[in-house]
Amino acid sequence: MAPPESAEVAELASFWWLKLITAGCWLLLSVIVFRFDYTTVSSISILFGIVMLAAAATELVGIFTSHGWWRLAHGVLALAFVVIGIVAFVHPGNTFAALAGVMSFYFIFAGALRIALAVALRDPGGFHWLLLAVGVAELLLGFWAAGYFGRSALLLVIWVGALALARGIGDIIDAFALHRLRSV
């Protein structure tokens, strides 16, 4: 009989395809963002709100594909993304500096987490190197955003598009890691 941990891991890994679906949605969103009309502050705030609600949906999926304290972390992050998204819709006139600040902190946190995961999960023939590359790119983008608060609407849209692209790539990596766990 398999230990309970193996049964839990197998059950969680059976949802690998959810991560692949969310990855496709993130990649589609990144294409839409890069083609978006970014001429007004309101449109950028609304776009940012949509991205935050999409991030909340992804974190809700993460609740079903994780266990233990990770479920709580995904739930708290989903709630934070919903609140941020609603605030972006209610106050579309927020300054670019505030949005760039939020993006810079997100990129720094997400990049550091991806780098730590890549180092912790390194295995020969795995995707850890891609996770490491995405993490380094996010970290560098976060520090760049922190030092260049919202001087351009175009730059802010690029940050939002890069966020969606990074989440899409990260979810693809997560999906195949879960798929590999399912067959172990």
C-alpha cells in the first residue's frame, strides 16, 4: 500500500491540465495586452484590473493543485489580487507610480520565489533551468520597475504584458512538473 503522501501527490497531480489551461489563458492575455490601445490612464487601470482578476483565478486553481500551507497561500494571494483588481476598476485615475510600484513588488517577489524553486527543484533533464531564467527575468524587471516608477504609459503596459507572459510560462512549467509527478 502506498503511503498517504503518495496518494495526495497523485491526486493533486491529476489536475495538471488545469495549469496548462491557465497557461494558455495567460499567454492569450499577454498577446492582447501587447496589442492594447494604451493611450489613457483609465484604459491602463482597467487593463491592470483585468490582469489582477485573471491572477486571482489562477491562484484559485492553485488551491486545488496544492496542499497544506500552500493552499492557504494561494487563497490569500487570490483574495489580494481580487481586492487590487477591484480597486483598479473603482479608481481608474490612480497614478502610474502606484501601478508601477505594485508591479515592481510583484515581479521582485515572484522572481525570487521562482529562483528559489528552481534551485530547490533542480533535477537532471528537468525544466528547472527555464524556471530559473523566468525568475531572473522577473527579478530584473522588478528592480527596473522599482527604479523607473511609471514615467510612461507604454512602459507600464509592457510590464503588465510581461507579467502575463511570465505567468503563462510558469504555469506551463508547473503543468508538466505535475504531469511528471502523476506518472511517478
